[in-house]
Amino acid sequence: MDLSAGIKASLAGRYASALFDLASEAGTVTAVEADLDQLAAALHESAELRALIRNPEVSREQIGRIMAGVAGYLGLAELTRNFLGVLAHNRRISDLPGMIRAFHAIAAAQRGEVTAEVASAHALTDDQLATLEQKLRAREGRTVKLKTRVDPDLLGGLVVTVGSKRIDGSIRTRLNSLAHAMKG
């Protein structure tokens, strides 16, 4: 599997890589990925949980018990629970969001997927998303997973980012280019 050196070299990447290896051996990559999605959603929804995992005054034992409670509440798999326990014991729970992103990147690379971030002025319809996904798949030669967001500042058109490549077809950029050309 071809992963960027940045993911492998980062602390979050090393932990995510170890978790991915264990999940691969156990055949539970999909289950662990779903667990991490639940954790990411819980962190996104709860400012208290985000503050708690970053609080250095909370002891290893306390954060371990708290994360075990969160894992129990969310119904997470044993491997994910154990991973959270290791993070708590090693005082690395504050790096959990980065580990979740790194795990998803590793899993996507293993499946031959690439993520395309799509910004549009208005929400895209299902048909537009399907057409865009099909064209990007043909261009990239592999499965493309779309992450969409609405940016009204674009005025119209799309800005698509795939890895380090950016395709900017927004009206805002076209107007800026035209204004620059008219200045001379």
C-alpha cells in the first residue's frame, strides 16, 4: 500500500497505522472505521468531550474510564475500545481526531479510493453528484469518494480538490481573472 510519508511519520499516523494493521489481521477494518466515524461524530457534537480529551489535568485513569464509558455507550467493537484504552494510558487521547483522519486515509488508500472535496455555491442534486463522481472516477482511474460543502462566495460553479490537485471552475475565479485581465 502506497501511503504518504507524512501520514506514516506523524504520531497520529503511526497509531492509526498500528490500529489498521490490527484491524486488517482481525478482518474488522470496516467495523473499526464505522466506530471511528461514531467517535468523530461524538467529538463534533460535544464541545465538552472535545475539551475533556484536551485537558491535561484529567488523569490517565479518569480519561480511561470516561472513554470506556463513551465506547460502551456508542457500542464500539472490542478492538476500538482497547485502542482508546491504549491512547488514554499513553496520554495520547488528545490526538484522537488526527488518528481518525489518518485511519480513514490509510483505509481509503488500501481500497484504492481517493477523496474529492467539492465546494459549490448551492447544494448539488443526486444526479449532479453521480455525474461528477463518474467523471472524476474516469479522470483519476480509481474510486472517488465525494465530500461536499456549500460555499455561497463562489457565486456559481465548482471547486474540486483531489489530493494536491485543484480544479477551479467557480464564477468568482472567472470574474477575478477577467478583472485582472482588464487591468492590463
